[in-house]
Amino acid sequence: MSALLGEFIGTMLLLIFGCGVVAGVLLKGSKSENAGWLVINLGWGLAVTLAIYAAGKLSGAHLNPAVTLGLASIGEFPWKQVPGYMLAQLLGAMAGAVIVWFHYLPHWKETKDPALKLAVFSTGPAIRSTWSNLLSEISGASLLMIGLLAIGSNHFAEGLNPIVVGALIVAIGMSIGGTTGYGINPARDLGPRIVHFLLPIPGKGTSDWNYAWIPVIGSFIGGVFGATLYKTVFSHQISQLLLIAGPVVLLVAGLALVENNRKNKS
């Protein structure tokens, strides 16, 4: 139970700090309005760092269903604990999003653009292109998983690992996050999106459910692909799941190319 509580609290803190920095940058009347993409990336990196410090000793601080699934896929986490971890992460993300909504309560009415309100809670594409967007999420989650396993294989001074993981998040966001807002975490995207759908936010518009599956499915595929690829390359153990995830990633990449070529011709 303490592990599930750790995942709940850690993911809640992650979303409070993460969605909170987005709200500060995007919502009208905030003192940090228009602070920009760099501040958002740094905010998410610090959010991950602080959440890991809070939950690490209780649960290992996965804070992400894609990480949980990726670790289970290479035998680094027991399958029987996967559902509980994922549920705790989703509920924690929802709780964090509700707290952000309360904190910025007067600012929702002042913000007229529904897209900005949704962006506080969940991700969306810069250019809407289904297969390219899915590939972006797969890429981000794969790099996250590979980076986490690489960091875990090195020895740092005690207490330094969460800072390095936070730097990894900033690096992902600054390099490849501009295409979709780098969800790379199903709970981070789906939980707040559900909250956005349920809360009485004035003029909020749609929750964009047509897009919602992309950061969820893409993160799961990327988590498994990144973990099994790392295991294969560095431990020389070919996972059966890599033989599934690898072709799926290649298929998505091919579909993205076809989609892009078709749009270029139209």
C-alpha cells in the first residue's frame, strides 16, 4: 500500500508543478504569462526531479504507466503490480490537475482561448498529423525509457539521480518536444484531460478526445520499445516484446512517411 501511495503522491506532485507551470505561462493575468517554452521545459524537469525525491523511497517513483510497463517488459518490475501502479498514477495525475484548477481559479474566466485552457491539462500537436504525431510520442517515450535505464546503470553521488532524470526531461522537451508537447506519460495526459472534461471551466471547449489516444498509445509503445531495445543492446538479451514493438514502430514510421507525402502532393 505504501508503494501505491508513493505513486499517487509523486504523480500528483508531478502534475501540480508541471501543469502549474503551463498554467502560469498560458493563462491570462498570471505574473508569469508569456514566459515561454523554455520556462515550461524547465518547470517540467524540476517537477519530475521533485516528484522523484518525494516518492522514490516509497515506490521507486515510476510516476508514469509507460515506465512501469517498460520495466515490466524487461523483467525489472513484477507484472502483478503493474495494474495497481498504473491506477495510482492515473488518480494522482487527476488529483494534481484538480489542484492546479483550484489554484488558478480566477484566471480561467479571463482566458478566452479554449485551446490555452486545454493546454494546461493535456498535450496537443503543433501540426495535426496522426501518424507523425504518434511517431513523435513513441520517440519521446523511447528516449525517456532508454535514458532512465542508462542513468540507472551509472553510479552518482547519493541523491543526485533525480536531478539527472530532470535534466533528461528538459533535454527531451527542448529537442523533440515541440511537435506534440511531449506527453510521454499516459497518466500525465489522460488524467488531466479527464479532469478538463469534468470540471466546470468557463468557455473551456472540447477536450479533444479524437487526439487523446495518441499520447497514451504512443507512450506505451515507446516505453516497451525503449526498454527492450536497451536490454538487447546493453545486456545482449533479445526480448520477445522487442520483436513485436520494433515492427510496430517501423510500421508507424512508414505510415508517417506516406501521410506526409500525401499531404505534400495535395
